Amino acid sequence: MSSLELGFYSFPVLMLLIFMRAPIGLAMLICGLAGLYFISGDSVILLSKLKRETYTTFSNYNLSIVPMFLLMGQFASYSGMSSSLFRAAESWLGHRKGGVAMAAVGACAGFGAICGSSLATAATMSRVALPELRRYGYSGGFASATLAAGGTLGVLIPPSVVLVIYAILTEQNIEKMFAAALIPGIFAAISYMIAIAIYVRVFPKSAGLREREPYAARFRSMLDVWPVLILFGVVVGGIYDGWFSPTAGAAVGAAGAGLIAALKGQMNWRIFRESIISTAMSTAMIFFIIFGASIYNGFLASSRLPQELAGWIVGQGLSPWAVLWMILIFYLILGCLMDSLSMILLTIPIFFPVITALNFNPPAEFDPTMLSMVRAVPIMPAIGTLDFGMSPEQVAIWFGILVLVVVEVGLITPPVGMNLFVINGIDRSTPITDTYKSVMWFVTADLLRVVILVSFPIITLLLVH
């Protein structure tokens, strides 16, 4: 069997191991080691590869950003920031039709900006917002679907651990990836609020009304949100403006979140210890998946499967946009079966060479005079690049955001969307079939958003410029 055939057949074997409930990191490690052994035929070379890959993977300085952002999320969970965000959003939006659900989405967006995890955002905000949604007459399926969808904002709105992993895998600038994710993240929150507004008008009995609060109470609620605004502004703004690197920014964020929790009286030795242990466990899980993916991707590179696949697709003469849509549809399907980090680590080394080999630039016969005129428009200096062709770096950033958006849709796509099961574990009184029915409204909003982001790359790349 040739190396290329080994690479091709390793993928169904890997899927089989995953479906047999083998940990994703272990499954990729086994397939990678077995594939490398069959290619080299020498156990000494295999052991040397294992030693070298262990060092090169975990000596990557950029990976230190992962435990720092995870620790920041842990401290934020204990500091009461989630409750403050929800109360502030509820005071401004709660009196509208579907307003409490909109407030939950807004609070998820705010908490996601300091957490970076979809599952953690969904679980934390559910404990805060679910009692209020039930109190004001929101149906169980609609309430749980809202919180499951809102939880997906935890990965898209920077800072995002998965976005950092994508940047490391594709050797992209982390600051630019964070900048590119901000507008799509805000767009996602707005699209969910629009979906809620439509849903409560189609099904008026699914949501009750909350009394309007006076403006004095609304502004008082904003006072409790200032720690979140300051923390987000210092961390993300500092990274954007070059005050410090993303890794240093993550450390500042973790220290800031811990300080806020201490000032609020929410920090003691037990909570600090639990936060450190939880962060260590999550980091160990993520790092093991990264290590397994590194071994497996090394095997794929040796088999030349990604390069051959890219060459074959380019040789078919398909439109770059058709290939992009096929990849995104594949992610939608795979997202129903796997978590976002595992999908990114498993598929990006295969699909990224394909995307970079495609030509998203203008055709050769395009009038260069017209192109230079468009680029000269002072209102939007980048429009000439974005509408009439993208550089390889812009394609890589744009593709990364698209993948992240589509992967997150999988977290709320039945039958095995992970966020759905997190919410169902918290709200056991609601049949999960009711959640499935309501969440499809949010999935529809997500799919429409994907179409818009694909059609208009400038939405993603505007802040990068």
C-alpha cells in the first residue's frame, strides 16, 4: 500500500475510533503513530519522531495563551460577572417582546468576550438566565434553545481559544484573527436577537412580558458591568493597539479577572484552588488533543495526502467558491458529531492547503484601470482588495472565521449538538425534542449569516485593515 493510500484510509479508521468513543486525541495519536510506522518501517525513526514532536509542540510559546484565557474564564465565572451582565441587559431589553431572551443573548456575548469557551458560556449563563426566563413565562424549549445558541458566541467573540489554535496551525497573526472575529461576533448576536423577535411573533404564547424599568434603574445596572468593560477593553484593546502580545494580554486578563473577583469578595482559597485545578484539567485535555493532532498531521504530511488533494481539486477546474461551499457544508455535517477544537485540529491541515491553492483573485481579463479607480475611493481604501481579489493572508483569515462560524453551528445542530446537551443537563424538565424544534430558528439565522459572510468578505476583513 502506498503512502498516499495509507493517508486516505487513515481517515475512516480515525472516524471509526471516534465513534467507538475513543478520546479524539488518543485516536489521532494511534492513527498517526501507526501510519508513520508503516511509511518508515523503522521503530527507531518513529521513537525519534515522537520525542522531537513532543518538544516542538509544547515548546511553542503561543500555546501559553490557552491556560491564561481558560483561567480568566474561570475567575470570571466566580466573580459574578455573568449575573451583572444579564441584569444590565435585562433592564434595557426585558420589557420588549422576547426581551429577556434577547438579554440572555447579549449577556452571553459579553461573557464570551472574557471567557472564550462556548460550553462554559452556555453552562454559566444558563444558571443565571434560565430561572428568569421561566419566571416570565418563556417556554422550556425556547428558553433552552436561546441559551444554547447564545453559548456559541463564547468562541466567536475574541478572545477565543479555538481561534488561537487556528492561528497557530496556519501560522497567522493572532491579533489580526481577533480583529477579524469581532464584527462577525457582534453580527451573530444581532442575528440571534432578530431570530428571537420573529419567533415570539410567530409563537406569541412562548414568551411573557416583563415590566419596564425606569431609566435610573437601568443606569444603576450599568455600574455593575464596568469590570467587564474594563477587562475586555484592556485585554482586547491592548492586543489590538500593540500594548502587549496576545500571550501577555491573556496573563493580564487572568490577573484582572482574579483581582475583580477578590474585590467583589467572591475569591477565597477554595475557589482559587478549584479554578487552578479546573484550568489545569482543561489545558491538559486541549494539549493532549493538540499533541495527537500534531502526530497525525505529521503522518498526513509524510503521506502527501493534503498536497495531492489540493492539486487534484485545482486540476478539476472547479470554481474556488464552489470548493469553499463544499468544505463549509462538510464542516456543518461533521459539526453534528464532533466538538469544535477537534474538528479544527483534524481538518485544517487537510483543507487549508486546498484553500490556499485556489485563486480568489480577479480574472486576468479584469480591467486594471477600473480596479485602480475602485481602490482609490477614499471612503473604503480596502474595498479594491476585498471585492476584486484577496491576498493569501486575507484568504487565510477570512477562511478561519468562516470555519469558526460553521463549526459553532454544529454545537446547536441536532441530534448531537454539544451545547444542547449542556443545557439539557441543567434543565432536565424540558424534553430535548422541544429544544430541537426551537433551536432550528437559530440554526437558520446562522446559515443565513454564513451566506452573508461568504458573499461579503469585507465584513470579516474590515477591522484587519
